[in-house]
Amino acid sequence: MMMKYFWALLFVSLFSSCNNSDDPQPLPEKENITILSYLVANNNLNDYLVGNIATMYDGLLSMNKPATFLVYWDGKIQIGVNNASHLILKYHTDGKGNINGRPVHDLPDSMEEVLNEGVIVKEYAPQLSTDKDVMTTVLKDMMANANSDKFGLIFGSHGSSWLSSIFTSRSFGQDGQGSDNTILISDMAEALKSVGKKFEFILFDVCYMGTAEVAYTFRDVANYQISSAMEVPAYGFPYDLTFEDLYEGTVENYKAVCETYLDYYKLLYEIDNYAWGTISLIDSKEMVNLTNQLKSEIVVHKEMLADYDSSHLEEYGKSSGPYIAVDLGHFVKDLNGGSMPTTFSSQLEKTVLYKGCLEKARPYNYAVDAANYSGLGVYIPVKERPKWNTYFKTIDWYTAAGWNEVTFSWGF
């Protein structure tokens, strides 16, 4: 009888030691992809970008499998016991209605509550979030707090395509009300390249990033780009309706994101009679081929371009004045008497995998003619923008697209 007690006690002792809380626990299974959101909100978009986090939160709740998104926040709202305004927040769902380990019964009903629902994984001293090195460091820190090897990236703030902030345009960011606190897209691309991983997608919740110049600049740092050639309404993307597709991550899912965006603003127009929009999905690896095709067109028509008038083309700089971008396809068709060459058309279809626009819009001049919409904007040098032209000559696109072959009659 005593032997039975001995063996029983020995079994319990062994069982307890094998389940000691100090023993390493199995790591959770890696997630397919983590979405990173880099939000520069220290400007008049602060409230709207908090609203974007709220819809991301809502979208995360709809997931039926574990998923994570991390937000870099640089805004006017201070968070946590240290009242931090520059920090990384983490939101994780187990796919069963819990976020950050807590069941969610009601959505956050204030901006502060949305931000405070996130787990603070990193705080920073006040810093310029549009600095190239800061951006690289933050993205690396975000990746270090993710349980996946693949990443999607969302940018949210002001923007103005390839233009430089020294000409009172925003490029990307506007950290603070001063327009100089921005980052050039070339520096942005270098910051992303320095991270050491190619992103599955970049979603630009930013005005004017759906241009050939931008898509060419980011061709090596992301497989796909989702962007708008014109102004993005301040409400941004409906993440509650698109997050699941972003996490699934196929080309068809990315197309669905674009379609949902378009449908959202079409519905908003029907309800409020106030909405506009363009959207496109770009295959980054095709941008070099498209650029080469465009260069051929520019070189062949360089004498025509010497004194070219682009004012009749579909134009996308609705609120920032004319000339910021016209439609790429419309431009090439116009060079060829109204008919797009088959070789260019074929390459454009390989590059722009989805395109959509609102033909009914308000303000009324924001409406886009679908027949002229190719999915990408492009800048055509004009004498009315001498400072733009001076800077335009310094970007890689200028030579890659063949503009250096054109001698303009007005002395560019």
C-alpha cells in the first residue's frame, strides 16, 4: 500500500515539474501578414486619422483568424501614463471577437478611447516623423513587434505626389503645420528600402500618390501599390470594409479593396451629394516596362512636345491648381491622334490591374471622365511652373521617362 502512495506522489511531482510556469510556452503560430500603419497626424487631419484607426479596429473585429496591425502615431492626442504623442500601438485579434486579450462588446466611442485600446509597445521622445532615418527606425521597431514575416504598409497624412515641400506642397507628411516638415518620395523609398524587407503592398491614404512618378519611385519596395491620382477625401479608406481583403493579400483581394473604396464614395455621393474619387492598383514590377514605353512615346513626339498644350487633358489637381497631374493614358492617346498604340495599351493593362473613378462628383469639377481615366496621373512640364520644373529635373523619373530628350520652346 505504501508503494502505491510513493508512486502516486512521484507521478504528481513529475507532472508538476513538467508544467512549471517558468518553462517556455509554445510560440503562437505565425500570422500570414501584419499590417503597419504610419500616420503623421500632427496637422489638420488629426481627427480623421484617429477615425481611420477606429475603422481599422472595427475591421480587425471582423477577422475570423488571428491578425495584428500596428500603428505609428504622431498626432495631437497624447496617450498613456507618459502622455506620449509619438508611439507605436498594437492591436491584435484572436479571431474570436477579442482584441488585445479582451472581449469587445461595444466599439470605442471617442478618439482617446480608440487610441487607448491599443497596447503601447514603444514610446519615443518628440521627433520629426518625416525624417528618413526616423521612418526607417520606426518601421523596424514595428516589424520587431510582429509575429509574421510579411508586411503590408499604410501611409496616412497629407501628400502631393513627387513635388517638393520647398514649393509649398507637401510631398508626404506635414509633421506640424509648417509645410517644410515633410519627406520627399525619393527619401521615403530609401527609408523603406533600408528596412530590409519588401512590402506586400503599400496603400497610400494620401492625396495624389496615384501618379507614374510615385509608382516608379516605389517600384522596388512593394509588390503592389494602391493609390489615388487625385485628392483623397479626408475620411480616407473604409478600413472596416477592406481589412479582411488586405489580410488575405491576393491580387483579387487588392482589386476588391479598390472596388470597395469606389463603391463607398459612390454611396456617399448618393447620400450626401458630396464625394469624389479615383483609385488604382499598380503592379510595381511592371513600372520599368511602362516607363520605357512612355519614354519611346516622348522621344518620338519630342518636337510636338516642345510647345505642347496639356490643358485639354483629364486633370487631377482639382484643389491644388492646374498642372499637378494629367491622365497618363489620355496624354499618350493625344500624342497619337486620339488612339493609344497597342504596345503601350498592352503594357498599361499589365501595370494597372484595377482602375475606377467617380464620374458623378461634388464639387462638380472633381468628376472624372472614365473614358479618359487610365489609372495613373503624370506631370507634363509647363512654363507656368518654373520652380516645379527645376526640381523635376532632379528626380530619377525625369530621365527614365525621356523628358531630358525634349527641348521646350519656352526654355525648360
